[in-house]
Amino acid sequence: MKPLNETEAMTPPGLMPPLGVVSNFSNPYSDEDAIILTLALCLSASTLLVWTRLYTKLFISKNVGLEDCKILESNHCFLRIKELMLC
């Protein structure tokens, strides 16, 4: 490999891609759609299950404990973390 002059060193990319690989900086591959779908499914499932449990504990068994408050709090934290991941 020949040494780079100052102009070549300051111009991206820093290195040439391997043989047979074409750089695609204008439209790179992304898993963003799959990530958003996975987050949406996880949020929907976890929220549905938490609210089903709380409904059962409040109205059917009428036996609410500290663990129910903690599961509601942890679901809220889960929602906030996923919201930050989407931003």
C-alpha cells in the first residue's frame, strides 16, 4: 500500500474497503425496521400482561401486595427505556 499524502489522509474513508466490497455511505444497510417491530411487540406484550395481572389482583383476588406496585413501577421504567431507545 502506498503512503497517503495529507489531502488523501484527511478525506474519508480512512481506509479502502477490502477487495470485492463496495462501500455504501449514501444508503447503508440498517436493521431499524426490525428493531422497531421487536420493541413494539415487546412493549405490547409486557404491558398487556402487567395490566392483566393487576386487574386480576385488584378485582378478582382483591389481594394487592408490594410486588404489584413494584411490577407496575418496573413496567413504567421499561416503557421509558424503550422510549429512549427509539429516540
